[in-house]
Amino acid sequence: MTNQGSAKTWQDFLTAINPILSGLGQGGGLRILTGPVTSPTLNDQLSSLLAKYPQAKWVQFGPIGRANTLAGAAMAFGQPYEPVYDFTKADIIPFAR
């Protein structure tokens, strides 16, 4: 995550947003919009934030859509699962430019 082109940590984000959130009580009015999240770490961080502010809303949006991914998973596994990749088990991770 960045702020005006400078790399920031999750703690930097929390430090900056906590004064704003303190006025929201249970988080009413707080909306978080992200792309599809498959990172377990980011998912846990956002879930922790939502646990602290239960009236907040988190919306994930992908302009291309995940319908084909979910439909393929449903065909293979009987339910529309979202893939979560474990790169620690990969020998090679191709990079396309």
C-alpha cells in the first residue's frame, strides 16, 4: 500500500485511520472497496478491522468478474470456491510482462 507514492505498512494505515475511525463508533458509514482478495494475510487484516467496527462494510469488486472461476470450481468441487494459491509449495512461478 502506498500514500502519495511512498510505501506504507498496515500499521501506518491503522495509525492514520484510527483518529477518523474513533468518531465512527461501531463503524457506521465506513466502506472499504477492494479488488478480489485472495491473500490470507490481507483477508485476516480486513476481517480484524470489521470485527472492531461491525457496522462497516467491505465490498470486493472485480471489473472482469469471477463468474467463470466460480463456475469452474462448482463443476469440479460441487461448490463455487475461490482459489487461494500457496506459492510456498511452488518450484517455479512464471512471470508474464
